[in-house]
Amino acid sequence: MSIGLIGKKIGMTREFIEPGISIPVTVLFVEKGRIIDVITKEKRGYDAIKIGFGKVKTSKLTKQMKGYFAKKSTEPKKILREFRVNNPLEFKEGNEIGLEFFKDQKFVDVTSKTIGKGFAGVMKKYNFSGLRATHGVSVSHRSHGSTGQRQDPGKVFKGKKMAGHMGDKFRTVQNLEIIKSDPENSLMYIKGSIPGFKNSTVLIKKTSKNIKRTPTIEKILLTQKTSPKDQAKKTDKSKPNDEKKDDKKKTDVKKGSEKK
């Protein structure tokens, strides 16, 4: 398991590039996390570090957690998260991890909870077409239809697509591109949308896959660079008509002398 940072989803906006092309981005506020505990195999049988994120009032803590933070001599943290590491000796208690952790990264994986939609029918939840809206169908236009069989097997199989609770589940979106990061203001601009509502907590981690895709900004810069043929055409167009005629005459004279 790789180390990650927990941030807050602020909302969506656009990031404009110099040529005037805009990229839709999601803005994340990523506060620095403090290493509270270093776990080794001698202690618990695995190597990991515990990082605390966010601020919380001491009045909202239990006596056990107050004693825990007092023992570690750190300020109380709202969220505690363990991350498995290969070498725990590289980390020390009290050190902070921020956006510098993703300095050389161009793509990240983001995990967050989707927006809860409540109890939803099959047409909204699974995009069912519904029943016929003609004669013989009454008060059941948006129903899912039959779900089981006859006496054999006489039951509804598990996993059947039926009406039920929709959303409010943790989902991971992989290979999202980092457009820009602002360490001074603890902001990260990620291309595209991220699950969840505004002010929801988000887990950002390094990509688990090897991505060979070129970033969007690099693509745009490559397309802007014109080829030598295009540059030659542009210079030819910029010449006046009289100069073009003289060039043609010179080439014709050269060709005639070569034939002789």
C-alpha cells in the first residue's frame, strides 16, 4: 500500500492555458499530515506509519484519544490513517507530509464517497426502460417487471438489479491528471470530476498503474508547434505576388538551361 494524503473537495473550475484553451478541473485543499506513530514488525507484525489529518477541538475527543495525543505530544487530529510502508526507518514521528509528496507525479488515484441519492427505482439506478405506457399497463410504468421464476427454483437470485439505496459508496477513480499544484495555498488542481459533494474528504494516492499517456498540457503544446512544411507555406504566403512571379521565372529559366 502506498502513502496517501487526505484532502477536501472545494469544487470545480476552469484552468486556462496561454493559447486560450480551458481545462475543467476539480480543486482539492490538501493540508499537511503529521506522522503520529511509526509501526514496525516487532510491535504488531507489519511495517506502517500512522498519519493524522485535519484539526479538531479537544472538547470533541474522548478521554482515551486525549491521552493518546498527549502521549505522542502532538495536537489532536481529526482523521487518523495507517499506510503500509517497506522501510519504516525512513520516517520519524512529528514529521509532516504535504503536496511535495506528489512533486514528480503527473497522475494520481482518488478515492471518495459518492453523493447519496436515497432510495431509487430501477429506471434511475440502472437505466431500465420501464414497462409499456399503453393499454393494459396501469400504475406500473416505472417498475422493473418480473424478478423470479416459477416453482423451480422459486426464488430471486442474489445480485438481481432491483430498486434500492443509490450512491453513498466509496469509489476510486484511477489515472487522474494533475494540471497544477499550489503548495503555498495547499491546493491541487486535478483534471475532470471526482466523486462526492463539496467539502467531502478525499484520499489522494500515487497511481498503481504504469501510465505512458502524455499529459494534456504537453499535447496542446505539441499541436501548437508547426511543422517545417507549414512554416515554409506561411513564409511563401507572406511574400507579395510580384516576388512570387519572379521566383517562378527564375525556376523556369534554370530548367530551360538544364535541358539545353
